[in-house]
Amino acid sequence: MKLSKPKQLSSSIESALQQLGLTARLKQYEVLERWPSIVGEHIAKVTNPERIDRGRLIIRVTRSTWRNELTFLKKEIMVKINTAMKQEIVNDIIFR
């Protein structure tokens, strides 16, 4: 029996995740976890990212005044997220 060349564990895990269709979902969770570093501490204090559903990021905002302000910054925030993740994950943001 001929043995194949050993693979790194990380590449094997990545391959398994792709085969199971979990890669995209993990990237979405990564956005939620990295939210403070992407948008900055000031915005992170007044927001809570809840979930990503079909490319729409749902954000809970503490005050309506902040919700209005963030609505004006929506496109900029989406660019920051997608740039940080090196792929388009978010195509809309809903502030609630």
C-alpha cells in the first residue's frame, strides 16, 4: 500500500469545511466577532451585531439618534467589513 504525502491539519480542516458548505457561515460569524475592530470602539459601544441573513447584517443600536447617524455611514461600514474579510459578505445593513 502506497502512502500519500502528509497534509497540514489546517488545510484538511479547510477542505472539510468547504465540502460541508460551512465556510461562508463561519465567515459570517467572524464578521460578528470582529465587529469592534472593524467599526471602532466608539461605534461598537452603541451597537450589537445580531446576525447575517442572506447578506444582510442586522445591527441592534442603543439609541435612535445613533441609528440615524449609522444609516448615513452604511456604505462606508459595508466597505470596511468586506475589505476586512477580503470578500463580499455583507451587501446591506439593517439598523434596529
